[in-house]
Amino acid sequence: MVLSRTFRSIAALHEDMKTTLHSWWSRYSEEQFAGVVSVVQNHLSVLGPRGDSRELVAPVAVLKELYSVNEESHIVPFQRFYNDVLSSALDRENSYLRWIRRDNVFNLLDNPFLLNTIAKSDLFHVDAALEQMGHQLEGEYLVLQVHRESLIEDTIALLSACEIVPQVFQRPLRVIMRGEQAVDEGGVRKEFFQLVTREIFNPKYGMFVETEKRQAWFNQVSLENEQEFHLVGVLLGLAAYNRVLLPVRFPLVVYMMLRGFAPTLALLKDAFPIIGRGLEELLAFDGDIEEAFCLMFAVNYERYGEIGVHELKPGGASLPVREDNRNEYVKLFVEYMCRDAVQRQFTAFKCGFDLVCANHALQLFRAEELESLICGETSENIDLLHLRRNVVYDGGFSDDHPFIRNFWDVLSHLPQPLRKKFLFFCSGSDRVPIAGLSSMRFIVQRAGPDSNSLPTASTCFNYLVIPEYSTEEKLRERLCTALDNCEGFGMR
């Protein structure tokens, strides 16, 4: 009762008092700030299942103020504001319908910082289902029939034909490899995405370059036409709708710009740390900048062996950077690096993504969450035992088989780098699905009796094929050897 009154009082404060409160909170230590957030979250978790939305209004308003402070001061991870109880209890479809109608009632979707990525992913697919209901189209699936030998060309042609009625992109995807008998129950589709992304993101293809963080960035001097970049955007959208994790690593600034936000120095530094630190040093420098840095309002770039010059503003090649204009220089440099230099490529890429994902629910996503939807979540604490909840055994193995007990014991003791490699080895991605590893179907097949052969895997089906090694020590050695030699697209 006391907490409820306190929250109502805080929520009713005048704006000047809220500003003062924000200032106090921004000076809290991480432990202090997290403690305040936890008090509000615990209160919401108790109220949530009771279903009276009126009681949620004040504590949610207080949490919104705390979230605003955290966005400015970055005191705790944004995930601290997820409320798993409310996210689980959310009536997805009805809440979403009220939200897009802008009904004048309390709705958790007006406070998306509360909703975890599982709830937002569900809402993303609710939107797709409602969109399908609103368009009476023939067929249940989006079917692509492609040849392996002309995969990119076939895919571009087929997807271009679909753009006449973009709602078909939100259907479940089925892929048919011409000349092959396999029926697509998910494996062929996953292989399709892996093959297409592997080819398009190969540096030899010339569309993307690799950054110092081993992430993909648009090649500003690429000779490929816009159609190929458009295809990449379409593929990202299709992967999101079909819950296929793409082995693609873009800097966060790409997802921010997909959400319509402008690039910042912090985002540039995240993508290009060396350049970002150099710009920060320029801003912090105390002295004669013109003499120390010798910079002009221009950027040099290489185009197939020739050096080009791009002026950041008219006459920039002869305009030196000084103390009084360095902020303008940094702003223009960030815009050039992240936007202007790759305008042609990014515009086509975003157009393709928006064509598929013209989805109201995307407004609920942070850029980090959009990346998780497409590529999976990064985790520094992967628990491979969660795979056991959805495992299927084949070839004579069972959960109580002595070898299988040893197998799970070995996995549980792998260091984190090898756990990521194991995940990549079996699934083609070292990231965790939004719904967790327990949501991923995992198959372990016996490959005969003890031998010196290494384990193998089919990433299209999350399929591990492993001999029944005679000892736990041999199992550990053979598995680790396979993982140490597992290098491929998407690993970092």
C-alpha cells in the first residue's frame, strides 16, 4: 500500500520536480540504481497476474522515468527494464489490436521497454498474421524454386516478381532446390539462407567489406547494382519472419538506421573503434588543432587504386579544422562515414528490408533487439544443457545411455569460447535464438561404435553425428578437436 502511494506521488510530480529527481537518479551508482529499478519491477510482477491494469499505471510511469534516465546515463543494461511476468502474461493479439487502433486505454505496448524480446518477437508475428488476414491471397506459402548453380540470380528474379504484392513476403517460406528430392520442412530453407548469405557477404563478391571487428560493412566503391543490396534487405526481413538466424554481423549503426535514427559518434566508434577514438581525441584536444592534426573538411578514399577526395562541405578541401569548427567536422565526418559514403547501397538495402518488414511492431524494437530478431542474441553465458530440453536421439542413443550422460557432462564443462563454437558447429550460428536454446530442435545421432573419426554436423537440421567413443576422455578430445578446427562463415 505504501509503495503504491509512493509511485502515484512520483508519477504526479510536476515536470520541474521530475527533472530534479532525474538529476538525483543519474548520480546513483549502478548498485543503487539497479536497486530502485528492482523495487518497481518486483511491485509490477506482483500486480501483473492480478490483471487490474489501473494498478499498473503509476509504477509503470515511474519505471518509464527511470528508463529515461538510464538512456541518458547508461547506468544499467537496458534488459534490466524487461518484466518477464508482464511479458508472459501479455495478451498478444488483443493488446496489439488496441495499440494499432490507438485505443485510449492503458496498454503495455505504449511502454515497450517493459517487454522482453520473446514478447516482441511474438508481436512481430502477430502483425504478420493480421496482415495476411486482411489480404485474400492465393496460396499458403511463399515458394522459391531455385538452382544451386544460379542461386543469386534465381533468388533475385523470383523475389522481384513477388514485389507486386509485398504481403506474400509475410507468408511462411518454402524453398525447393530444383533437381533435388528433399521436402522443405525447415532444413532446406535454412540451408538456402546460409548459402545465399555466404555468397553475398563473401568479400570476393565485392558488396561488403570486413571491419576491424570482423563485421560486415557496405563497400562504398562496390560495382554491384542496387538490386543485390535490395536483395540483402529482403533476405533479412524474410529471415525474421521465418525465425531463421542469419550468420550475418552488422554494426549496431545499421540497425539504428533501419529504425530511422541518425548515426552518432558513439555508433561510429562502435563500428570503427580506431576512427571513433581518433575523433574523440580531436574533440578533447587542448591546443592548436590545425597544427597538431593537419585536417581539412575533406575525406580521402581509395577507388580501385586511385585516391578520391570527398568534401564534407563546399570548399572543404581548403578549409582547415580548428578549435571553433571541430564539432561541425566530427558531425559531418560521422554522417559521411555511416550514411553519405554508402548512400546508394544502404538506401537499396533499407528499401528491401522495409518492403518485407513494413510492420507496425518494429516500432517496439530497440536496434539491439532488431539485431537479435534477425541474428539471435549474443551471450557470454551459454548453457548448452538447455539443448537437452528439445533433443531427439537417433541410431540407438537415448537420454539414459551411458555415452549420452558423458556427452552432456562434457558439454557442461566446456569453456564459453568452445560452447560458442559447438553452437556454431551444430547450427551454423554462434548466437542464441530469442526464445532460448531450449526452443531449438537438436538431434544427436550415433555414428557407429568407437572410432577415431571426428564428430560431424548438419547445420541445416541442428544435427550432430558422433561415434560412441569408448571413454569420456576420448569423447572430450575428439569433440574439442572438431570444434577447434571449425572455422566458417559467421564465426568471430
